[in-house]
Amino acid sequence: MLIATRRSQDSLIVRMTGELDLRTAELFRSEVRRAWEAPPRPRHLILDLRGLTFIDSAGVGAILARCRDVSHSTAGRVVAFGTRPHVHRTLAMAGAWRVMHVAATQREALAVAKGEGSA
Amino acid sequence: MTTAPERLVNYVTMEFPAEPDNVAFARTAAAVFASRLDFTLDELDEIKVAVSEAVSNAVLHAYPGGGGVIRMELGVTGGGALKLTVIDDGVGIADVDAARRPQWTTRPDERMGLGFTFMQEYMDKLDVVSRPGAGTRVVMVKAPARAAVAGAR
């Protein structure tokens, strides 16, 4: 699992490449927390999931925990884009799309985070 | 607690330490074994999730003191279905029915107790046999949907 983070205005963009499971969830958690706490604090979290090839319940739990963090700290939005069909379905089964927005592209994700999108 | 191999047309058995590192190995090995059957790529992904859940459960819960072993049996039934068995000799589950309900978990961590839900949704059949102190055995069966359609013609 590779985690790359960067800022775009008040959004933190996290690009995930590889498989998110019991073993890699901790890296995801620590990398996102570190980037999230770097000043100036971002408000929204964008998850670039184009490179995420696998997710199970441990991975879903790690993502939903980040949604809670964002909701508690800034009341910002979490937007995911680029999910592969089976990753999308596993997230759906866990009810993740009730707390996380979905977008087709990074540009759309940034717009949705700002409240400009429809999703 | 081993499966009678004569009921399977082919099988592979492996044992590995109950370590988080081995979860990815287990699901990849299962997908490679399953790829010999007529599964779609989507179905192989479902199998990987189910194996990941069964093995992660054993890694997280079976051996609180550490040092345990997980046994995984991969088989093809006479009917052409995949049969996966994940066995540990750990502490066992006192209430299997409660454990299988969504949102149930014994640890206040970030996992959501969704493991059994995913196993149930992604496999045709899920059977969990466990007793406190006697370990846990998870048996899952899945037949390729494509083959079932072809066989019905």
C-alpha cells in the first residue's frame, strides 16, 4: 500500500495505491492523520481510490473512521473518486456511501467537497 | 479437524502463523487456486474478500497470547464449486450467532464486525463451527455463476 497526500486549497487529497486490509489500515490511518494535522488544517478529505485494488472490512473500517474524524474536527466533507466496481460494492455493502460522497473525477470531487456538486 | 480429501476432486492445504502479514498471502493463494474454476474476475474479488475476513478474524481474535497457526484448505467439490476452510485452534467463539450479526466486534477498534456479513454476501454458503477453547472452523462454498448457467442449459 502506497499513500500519497497533497493539498488543494482546503482539501486534503489522499491517493491510495494497493490493498487496504488489516495490515495496511494502520499506515493509512497514520499517514492521513499526520497530513490532516499539518497546518493550515484542511477542511475536506478527498480519497483518490483509482489505485485501490482491494478492500475488506478492516479497510472499510479505517476509511469510515477517517470520515468520523473529519466530521468531528471540521464538519467537512469526505469525497471518494475512481473506485473500482468491486471496491465500490464492498463500500456500499458497509453503508459507506451514506457518510461519504462519490465523484467520478478529481475535479468533480473537489467541486463536491466545496458543496458545488450534486453528489 | 481436517476435511476428508476424498470428497474433493482437487485440494491444497496450507498452514501459516496467525500474523497480519499472511492475510494478503492467504487471499491471493485462494484466488490463484480458484482461478482454475470458471469464476469471473468479480467473483474472484469476492472470494478474496471472504478469505481476507476469515483469516483476519483468526489473526485478530483466535490467539490473544500470540503464536498460533491458521490452517487453510482450498478444495474443488465434485460439483465444481470452490470450498474454502479456515481453521484455527484458538480461543473459539462463545456465541457464533451473535458474532455473525453485523456491527458485532469484541474489540473497540476500527473494524466494524462486518467480516461475517461480507463472507455471507460474497459466498454461496457460510458455515461457522466454534466452541470456547476448541478453536473455530469457517467453511465457505461458492460455485461459478457462469458454470451454473451453462449447466442449466
